[in-house]
Amino acid sequence: MTDTLVDTVQLNFDADAQWILNVVLAFVMFGIALEISINDFKAVFRNPKSIFAGVLSQFLLLPTLTFLFVLLVRPMPSIALGMFLVASCPGGNVSNFMTHIAKGNTALSVSLTAVATLFSVIMTPLNLQLLGASYEPTSHILNAISVSPLDMVQLVALLLGLPLVFGMLLHHKFPATARQMAKIIKAISLVFFVLLILFALYNNREIFMEYVFYVFWLVLAHNILALTTGFSVARLIGLPNKDVRSITIETGIQNSGLGLILVFAFFEGLGGMALIAAFWGIWHLVSGLLLSGYWSQKPV
């Protein structure tokens, strides 16, 4: 295995497929937003301690611990940048569903999804820039590609912010219709999303097969770190068990779909970054369902 190959190779994912991925992600966010109301934002003021713990865990502690983890294991530069990117993304699109299975605080999960989505418009590009620039091997990639944080902010706002606003507006005007639409849209969009990731991996199967074991262990360890971060923060703050479960899942289930889009939009499909984001997109579904299934059997 050539250590530098994955840092230079560009994955094959044509413009049409990238456009479809963008639409699917926006559609996923729209489906989630159909179940979010203004009251979910009011919950921030009613339950600030739990919301603070969730935001702190997602946007400060996980990126910081990811940076320390990268310093410890020293992965290939593009792999490291992919890990920074995933750690900078907000919670994933199935976290609310998994929280429900886990008997967690679903209302808190929904509120965190709404708040984290708004935060991510600024925090995802900011954290990626700070982490990537602070680690010398990845700073060379950022300098070579000349990523514009402002352009990234605009794309994240377009893919997450606008669908969130439109979905919430529809929920406000027609709540019953919005809830019915949400069930169908979320299911369909999630299936399409997983198929697109599998398609991307299949089109680049030679590269994927060469690095699959290397990437697998890093994603596994990184995901455990994310879940442990959320669990530990919620426990240390002294939150109820239902909130602990919610924050653990919100921190461990990352929106790697957003990460994959950013890789193709700003990093020209850089191999290591794309493999990390794509593999996260598959693995966190497995780990999240295993954890929520385990918790579903345990009393709160």
C-alpha cells in the first residue's frame, strides 16, 4: 500500500451524482424540519443545561478530542482532514429516530438537531479551518486547495439552513400534513442517501478495498470517541438518563453526508477525506442502531 496514494487520488464521483447528493441531503434536512416547531427552540430556554451540554459536546469537545486523537495516531494527512471534517459536522439525520428507539429524550434530540443545524452554518467551516490549519500535515492540503470558509458557509446554509426554515414554516402552517409528509420523506431520502454512498464506494472499489481495514479501525475508534464524549459530558453535568442517551446519540451520529458533499465541493473528491466520510455514513448507522437497541432493553 502506497501511503501517499490516498492523499493525492481523487475519487470518481461525477457532477450529476454530486448534484443528486446535494439534493438528497437537502431533502433529508427538509424531512427532519417538517417535525420541528418553534416550540423546539423555546425548549432551549426551558432546558438550557441539556442543550448547552449537547452543543458543547458536538462543536467544542468532539473536535478538540479528535485533534488530540489525530496527534496520537498520526494517520495519513487526507485521512486526518477527513476526521476533522466529520468531527466538525452537526448531528446526523437519523439521530432522532435512534433516540426514540433508545428511550431517550426525543424532544431534546429534536431541539438539538434544530440548534446544531443553525450552529453548523458557522461552526462546521470554522472548526474545519481551525483544526486543519493547526495540524501541519493537513495545513498543506488546505493551502494547496485554497478552501474558502465563506463559500463553505454559503453551501452549508443552502443545504441545511434553507430546508430547515422551509420545513419549519410548513410545520407551523400545516402541522398534521407536515408530520405525515415527514415520515415518507425521511424514509425515502435516507434510502437514497445510503444508496448514493454505496454507489460512490462501488465506483472507487479498488481504492476502497486497498484502504478498507485502515479506514475501518480509524472510523470505529473515532465513533467510539464521539459516543463516549457525549455520554461523559452529559453524565458529568448530572443530566437525567433520558437526556444522557439523547446527547450520546446526537454526538456519535454525525452528518457525514454533509461532510461527503463538502469533500467533493471543496476538496475535489480527495481520497482519504471521502473514504472517511463515506465509511462514517455507513458505520454510524450500525453503531447507532446497536447502541439504541441495547438501551431499548434497559430501563431508563
